[in-house]
Amino acid sequence: MYNEYQSPLVTRYASKEMSYLFSDEFKFTTWRKLWVALAEAEKELGLNITDEQIKELKDHIYDINYEIAIEQEKKTRHDVMSHIYAYGIQCPKAKPIIHLGATSCYVVDNTDVIIMKEALKIVRKKILKVIKNLSKFADKYKDLPTLAYTHLQPAQLTTVGKRACLWIQDLIIDLENLDNCINSLKLLGVKGTTGTQASFLKLFDGDHEKVKKLDELVCEKLGFKDKYFKITGQTYPRKQDAIVLSCLSYIAQSAYKFSNDIRILQSFKEIEEPFETTQIGSSAMPYKRNPMRSERISALSRYVIVNVLNPLITASTQWFERTLDDSANKRIVISESFLAVDAILNLYINISENLVVYKKVIEKRVKEELPFMATENILMEAVKKGGDRQELHEKIRVHSMEAAKMIKEYGCANDLIIRIANDEAFNLSKEEILSTLNPQNYIGRCKEQVEEFLKEIVEPVLNINPIEEIKVEINV
């Protein structure tokens, strides 16, 4: 295993649960289930297929003879025909009716949709877990004032919990998109070589109703009742892949935003991601505590966002009923996008469960900036004591610029309050000015917004969705 390439998404990042969905075992057992469903439906509609043949097929769904299939593919250069050949060796009685009337896309495309649906379910339960984690965090810190930023410059105050609600809001939007995506997924169904169902019409002696019923029966057996495309070329529309990977891209965008916020907050020493006692931050600088998990979310998110271009281009460049330039691309981009999103959500769960908040650092940083933010309230108090609003506004501007200059050029403490208190035009004592500097007076409706958002938006989502206790394993 050390002398050939292995995807780090499997060896380092994604869960075993997600990796299994894209394994040969899951894919080829699903192919065999599709052949069983086709045979059962064809039998039910009157074709000469026996119960004994179907039982033989069912008995060999899971004991796949991979070696024979691999050797056969070397000869035929055709994966589906190689597995039909291998299945036929194990099922000699059923061999004549395996894949009857179908084309390769019957197993390949329908399997891809089944895998994507199961993978989306894993993504969904992990998003719900992140939302639950962040909702607890938001409620705990709903009234802890912290600096709010625009243009990455201190603007006013918000609260730690209110900021967490912004992360949750993104995920709520993603969950809605995800549910729409899952509910709209459709199988290719049973369409034949170019989507005309001509081979099945021949099998059923021109009986159109039986051919229509075959499509319906097979998809229902696979758990997709009334969820199949009524008209296609040889494949299902490749726009469906674009929709699915766009959905994954939305999730990556939200996680990217969260990870960037955490990376910046960790540089401020206000909030940190978890850091194990034996973890090493830098090979050269042993004191460092790097936000490596958040950085990994950023890296993987960038990959997923860029990867969505592949199905977009594939969907737009399919010629007529189908071209095969989609196949090799699909094998890579769909699986790797899901594996990457799974890895992202594993990290998101881990970080959101174990965020460390340094209240004293946050309070210190708020105290340093609050005098600037309090100037409007100071102005109002001075006007109430008879001051001229326009004159005082100019004085505050000048004092603020001077205080900022001393901070930036000389590293001095913020002395804006002292400057204003010493200016007789304001007619305010230092004590009167300091009484306006309670951070709680500058957070607006943050606490109430958090409570309302959690109660009205988040709790209903969590209440109707059982949240699994997911224990993610971060290997590196």
C-alpha cells in the first residue's frame, strides 16, 4: 500500500461510512440488485423467467467473483459486460436472462443515483449535528459582547452567540437546499440504448403499457416510487449531477465562511478550535497553536467549490443522446466531492463541539475599542447638558483622530475618554462618561435575536429531525 497512490480523502479525511458508499463492494452489489429487480419486474409482466432463476440471482448478490470480472474486463474493455459474465458463471440457470433488454447505463446510472442519495443522507445528518452544536454554543454566549467587524475593521458590538447564529443561518439554507435535492433525485429507470425503450417494446411484443409498467415497477422496487425520469436519452440528464454537486458546493461555502472566521478569531486569541495536549503546531516554533482543522476545512471547501465546474461542463457538452466523455470525469468528481464534504463536516462537528472561548481577551479587546463606539452616546449626553451638537461632533472627531494616532504610532493606550473629560466644552466628568461605557448598552437586540432565532427557526428543525450522536474520528 506504500508503493502506489491512494486518495488522501480516503486514507486521511473521510469517514468509513462515506467511503464505503463509493467502494466497489457497494457499487457492484447494487448492480446485482438492479439485475434482480429487472428480472423480477419482467417476470411479473409475463416474460418467461422462473422463480428458480431469480432465487439464484439473489443468492449471489454479495459473493461477487471479482477476479473473474477483472480478468474478463482486460479482454473486453467493458466493465458492465465483464460483471454480467462473472455473475452468469455463478448463476448458470439465470445467465440467459441477466440484463435482459437493458443497456449499460441501466446499472451504471441507476447505481450512481442510489449512491448519491445515500451519501446525501449522511451529509444531512452531519449538517443537523453541526446545527445542534452551534445552537448550544449560540445560546450559551448569546449576551457576551464582542467586537463586530465590517471590512475587517471594528465597527460596533455584537455578541459571540449572535455571530454563531450567522453560521447556523447559512446551514439552515443549506439544509433546505439539501432536502430539495434529495427529494428531487430521480432514477434513469429502464430506457434502453438511446432512451426509446425499443428493446423492451420488442420483448413485450409491442405492448406499450407493459413497457411503461416495467419502468414503474423497477424503480419502485429500488425505493424510488414515482421518482424516475419519464423521458431520457441513454443516460439520465447530467444536469442532475450538476444540481447535486452544486448542493455540496453550497455546504462547502458555509463551512469555508465558518473556518475563516475561526482562523481570524484564533489570531485575535478570542476563540480557538480544539488543540490536543500532544498536538504539535509547528516543527520550528513549538509554542504555536495553529488552527489546522479550520485551515483544512478551508482547503477542502475550496476543492469542492471548484469541483462543481466539472458536472456543469459535462452537462453542457453531452452530444445528442449521450457521449462517453462524461464517464471518467464522473467516476472522479462525484465520489471525491462527497468524500471531501464528508471530511469537512467531520471537522465542523469536531470544532463546533469543542470551541474554546477566552472571555477576558474578548472583554479586553472590547474595552480598547468601546470609547470610539460610545462617542454618539457621549455626544447626546453633552448636548442634553446644553452643548452645541455640531461643535461637539467636530471636537469628538479631532479627539478620536488624535487618540487613534497615539495608539497606532506610539503604542499608547486609548485615552479618548480622558481627552473628552478634559475638554470643558462637553461639561461631562470622567465618571459620567465612563457610565456610558457598559458594553451591554451597545449590543442592541443581540440576545433577543438569538433567542428568537433559536426558538422560531432552529428548534423546529431539530425537533422534527432526530439528531444522531455522531462521534467523528479526526485521524490527522
